Amino acid sequence: MRLVGRDAEPGKSREHALLSVLAGWRTGASLDVAAWMAPVDGKTPATVVSVAHLDEDERQMVLGVILEEVLTWVRTLPGTSQLRALVVFDEMYGFVPPHPASPPTKRPIVSLMKQARAYGVGVVLATQNPMDLDYRALSNAGLWMLGRLQTDADRERVLEGLGETGKKSPLGNVLKKLPPRWFVVRNSHDKGPPMLLQPRYAISYLRGPMTRDEIRKARLVHATPPTPAATTSAPTTSVPPPSATEAPSSPEPSLSHEAREESCVSSIRASRDGSEQKETGA
């Protein structure tokens, strides 16, 4: 560390903190993207990289190294028009900022957006503020799914990426007035107008990020083989048949998946209509 002009005392330089992160990479899964994407039982696995326990600088460095490895792996693939892999990046704030900022994650992400499609690799980016994305990443997006944008800056950045600036496009007004859970879908390969999309209701366990201990426990549970069933036979007891005078118990009613979903949607809409009526009466 002294050779590069840094303080060699641990804890007094940022470089020691970053090197401590790299030291942890000596254990666990290797940084081999080809091995990550190798089929398991005929299916492509999903590899999740969590950096919730790292600070901002460490996230930038770690994800920059991983994305560079992904870009290197992509360039070893033969060209194809079929989708063979998908890179999903959630919460893009700070990782592809506009010029002149250039964090370690910006170059590989922009390169993947430009080149990965030719190798059958897609890229999905999600953000709540399009204003924080570089225009090159926006201009290379083929499929747009836009929710409600409340700020003028975000709407102008989206319209600029869609090539709608300088036109009297009603899209900006639509993005401002979209109700919750409604999206505008724009496909650059489709010459038709944008479409409106409302996803179906889903029950998800949105508990937030997992801690390092929780991730470790989940991996141990997944890696532990199931215990074999006991071979000893349990004592059996004979149950007398029901008498003729006893009424047979009626089976519980069962609903199909579609009926349960329709019932859930109807109850949600009924509760929403009731709350709106209360607000109107007030």
C-alpha cells in the first residue's frame, strides 16, 4: 500500500476496506458466469447477487467487477436471435448516472444494452427515477414499461428517450395521470401505438432485503438433503366404521385457482368502492 502512496495502517484508508471485500471472494462460489448459467436438471438456474450489506463504494466496485465478467462471457457466445439468458438489475439509481459521472458499473451496463442482444442475452433495468439514467442506456431500450411519473424532469427524460421531444405527444399527459398499477407499454419493434397494461393482482411476500445471516441460512437449508423417512413401522389402531345413523360429514367446498383470483379481485374492488363512497359522503 505504501508503494501506491496509501496509508498502510488498516482502517485508515478506503483501499483496505475494499481489499477486505475482495478477500471474502476466496470462499464460496467462484466468479464464473459460464458455470452460473450452466443448466441444472435441464433448466437454466437463477443466480441472485445481493449487495444489500455493502456500502455505496463497495457496491459500485463489486457490481462493476461482476458486470465486466458478464460482458466477457457474453462476447464468447455465438450469435443467435433466441433468448438464452437475462440480466435483471433492480434499483438502478447511481449505477448508470448521466454524463460526466462514470462509476465502475456504467461502462459494462451500457455495453450490455448495446451488444448483448446479438448474443441472445437480454437486459432488464428497473428504476423509479428515469432522470438518473444515462441517455445511452435509455436510447438502447427496446421495450418500455412506464408507470406514473409525477415530476416533469422524469417525463421529459422518458419522452426524450422515446424520441417524442418537440412533438405534441399525448404520452406525457398520460404518464402524469396514470392510476396505480397501470403501465404504458411501448415496443420499439412494433409500429403500432403504445398499449395500456394492468397486471393482475398477486399476493407476494414483500419482506424487504435479506441479511447476510438469513442468506447463509437459506443456502444451508437448500443444500441440506432431505432426511430419509423412518423405516420402523408405527403402531396402527383400528377405527370403527361410522354407524348408519351418523350423518356423513359434508366435504368442504373447494374453489379453483380462477375462482379464488376472481373472488380476491371482487373483494378488493368492493372495498375500494366502499372507501370511495365514504370519502364522497364526507
